[in-house]
Amino acid sequence: MTRLGLWGLLCAALLGCWDPGDALTCFDKQYIYKGRCCNRCQPGEKLVSECNKTEESVCTRCESGHYQPSWTKERHCAPHDICDGNAGLVVRVHGNATHNTVCQCRAGTHCSDISCQTCLENQPCQLGSGFVAAKAMARMSSPCEPCAEGTFSNVSSKTEPCHPWTSCEEKGLVVKVKGTNSSDVICESSRRSSLSVLIPITAAVVTCLVGVCIYCLVHTGEGLKPIEAGEPGESPDNQQPMEHDENVLPVQETLLGRQPVAQEDGKESRISEQEVL
């Protein structure tokens, strides 16, 4: 009898502690309220009243400037963040009933800490490095990053990112000078590139030919005899003396033994007496 009495007391105690609601299982978009599964309010709404035996949960839309991002049984929506312009913040994404406002630091600044309530001035990115907006959004103190292969930055700037090299192929050109992390590619036309190779080669060939011609002319001229001046086709023996020669003095003829004798003008003509007799 004593044993049965103890079992009876134990069962009574367990029944007194048992609540029928503890065995109730609801869907993930529901919650248990007074032994019932009440529906949660959908994103963008807040709870007005819980469900009862005759009515489902009553919800209403979040008021302006507030939001609720998930299914909830909360009676209040959260207010949107305010982007304080005096702290250097600007709106990146405007909030609505389901999403909060997203703030970011204005161009040339980054968040001072993870809460991003204030902003700090960026240090200028040096040549060869560019501004990375994602790093600024991640609230990193240095939003600069060295330009990767195929990109460049030729300015020191707080906001300028790395830019891709110019594609010479897309423009129908060829690369003249390869780009670096601080300079762009320099392109030129394929025709001009060919000429830049052909011109020096052609100049070298022409120079060699001219040199050979000069060499031949010089050595050929040494074997030639000089030809006296005269009429073309006339030999020197057939040339006639000039009628008047400025260097030839006039002569006078005198008789010597009854033969004329030439006497230069200006000189005395002396004939021996024997010749006269």
C-alpha cells in the first residue's frame, strides 16, 4: 500500500507540472501564444495583437522612417539610420519598410571605425596605386591598393581607381610601348610599325649601293687618259690655230738676200752692210 501511494503522488506531481502547450509544435513563421500557434508578422510589418480562439494575429505596416527586416512578433519597427552630413556621411541606399538606410563616407574619406559614425580623410593613393571603394566601405584605414597587372594609375588621388590598359587590338593597332602600373599602353598602327623596321633596312641598303658606285667610279677614272679640249670628234692634229692670239706679237717682213725675213714689231731691223752690198 505504501509503495502504491508513493507512485500515485509522483504521477500527480508530474501531471501538475505538465502544460499542454509544451508539446505544441508550430511552423517557423509562427509562434506559441497561450497554447496556440499565432502567425508572425511578415517583413515590413509589426504586431498589433496576438491571435486568440476566434482571430488570427493582427499586423500593420511599419510607419515611415522605420523598417522590419524579418518575420516577427515585435510590436515596434526599428528606425532607419540617419546619415549625418556633419560627420561626413551620405546616403548610399535609402531605407524602406524592410531595409535600413545604408550610409557611407563621402568621396575622399573612410569610416573611422566599424560603427561608421564619423569619417576620416583618405591619404592620397600614390602613382601605381588606386582607390578601392570596397576597402573604404569595409572601413579599412587605407583604401589604396597597388594596381594589378593590366591596370594603371598615373595620378595621386584620394578617389581615382586603377584603370585598365588600353586595348590596342580592339582599335586595330599594335603595342608600341607596354604599359606599367603607372602608365598606359602606347599603341601605333601596324603599317607604321612595319615602316619603322623597313626604313632603317632600306637606308642601309641604299648606303651600301652608293658606296659601291663611288668606289667603282673612282677606280675606273684612274685608268682613263685625259682628252685634250676640242671639238667633239675632232683629233688634236686637225685643230686649226686661232686667227688671233693675244699673246703673239705682230711681226714685220724685211728683205734679206731678196728673201723676206720676219721681224718682231718694236725691234730694230739691222742688216749688215755686206748683206746690203
